[in-house]
Amino acid sequence: MSRRTTKAPNLPFVRKALSIAGSDPSGGAGIQADLKVFTLLGVYGMGVPTSLTAQNTSGVEEIFGVPSRFLEKQLGVLFADLTPDAVKTGMIWDEKHLPVIVEALRGAGKPALVVDPVLKSGTGIPLFPEKGIKTLKRILFPLATIVTPNVPEAEALTGVVVDGIESMKEAADALLETGARAVLIKGGHLPPGRKGQPAKIMDVLFHEEGFEVFESERTPGGPFHGTGCVLSAAIAACLARGESLSAAVGSARQFLDRALAAARPVGKGRVPLNLFREPESS
């Protein structure tokens, strides 16, 4: 009797992206939001938590950091089987996590790396120790394809008071000196226009060849939850898809703008983004 064999299907190459970040049970930020972004942008999403949080749309109440030994185990087991095309780091929480993450990334062949240097929550809760900032810049930033600080983060990382394009350049130059290939300073925290009119938000991408300014209208409403997580995850997904750095930033900002425009309250506090968006009316 002959035994029938089944040929393996000729499957297309699967692009993969990994989020190393905190868990947000409300789903608006952290790994939960990142995995939604990865899926919607057509890449296979993976997630390794650095911490568990007790939070909702109103804020963070408690944080449990994943032990470094277990973080190392998660990454080692994952990378023994799957190699990501891009990695995004978000909330790292513990300075001791940094060398674990760095060694794992080096062992995985240094995939494209988006570093979102999450230092505080939107409500001001510390999410990374101030004493760990030097180590963050010294060992993780040199591996980064791009670092994506908002204005308060750029100020904390560099000591530069950021109040416009020129000071953005100054802060970015300081961050490029860490060895990062590029820096995107997000301007959403800069003051809006006069007389209460929404002003355009300017995000500025700095790299070795110069800088690019990305503008978008300020979305009314909010305050919003998870914008930085969504943007950095979208950049990682676009890099995993093979887009150039500039194109990835542009595509990610368009994704973010659409999600902001469609955002609706789901709880009693900050407004998470509507990543799935409502259908446009015809």
C-alpha cells in the first residue's frame, strides 16, 4: 500500500515584529496595543512583557516587574525559534532588564530596533528609574535604528529645554551621539496655537543625512492614551515590512492620525485610540 504524502504549502514569507514592553490590561497602550498595531499593519506580532500593571483609562495603580531571569528566559526561548524582522521596546521598568535585552538582541542578529524611551505614564507615574537613564543611553541606544522620545522624554534624556525646532535639533544631536542611527522627536507636547486654535503638530526626524519635518493637524478631544506606543509600534511594523526609515515614519504617522481622529471614550479616563477606526461615510 502506498502512503500518500502531502506537500507543504508554498506560503509567502512572513514578516515578524516583537514588542518588549509593559502589559496594559485596559488595552490602550503597552503590549496589548502594540499587537493590535502589528496585526493591522500586516506583520506577525509577538510580545515579551517586562512588567505587569494594574491600570485602567484613569491611570496606573500598581506595577509588578518581571524578574530579570524570567525576562531572559522569555527572550531566549522566543529567539531560539523565531527571528523578528523588527523589535520595539517600550516600558522597560527595571534598569536590570537593559543588559538582558541588549544581549538577546545581539544574539538575534540585531534586528531593526525602535526604542520608545518610556519614562512616565500620561498621568505622570514613573515607569523607569531616573538613575537608569545613563545605562539606557549607553547600552541600548547604540543598537537603535530610531529612538522616539516625546518632548518631556527628550528633555529628561538630554537636559535640553525643548520649545521649538532649534531646540529639537539640539536635543536630537545629543541623542545621535549615543550611537542611535536616527531620532524622532515628537512635538505633541509643545503648546498649541494662539486663541485656542488647534496648531499643527510637528514631529522631526533627525539622522546622519539631515532632518525631516512631519506635520499634522492637532486632533481635538482627549487627553489620549497610548499615542507613543501606537506610533513606535507602527514604525516597527513598517520597518519589518521593508520600508525605508523615512517612509516608515510617514506611514506610521498616517496610521496614528487616523486612529486619533476615530478615537472614542471607552472608560472614565483618558481616551484610547481607535486602531480599527470607523468606516468612512460615503
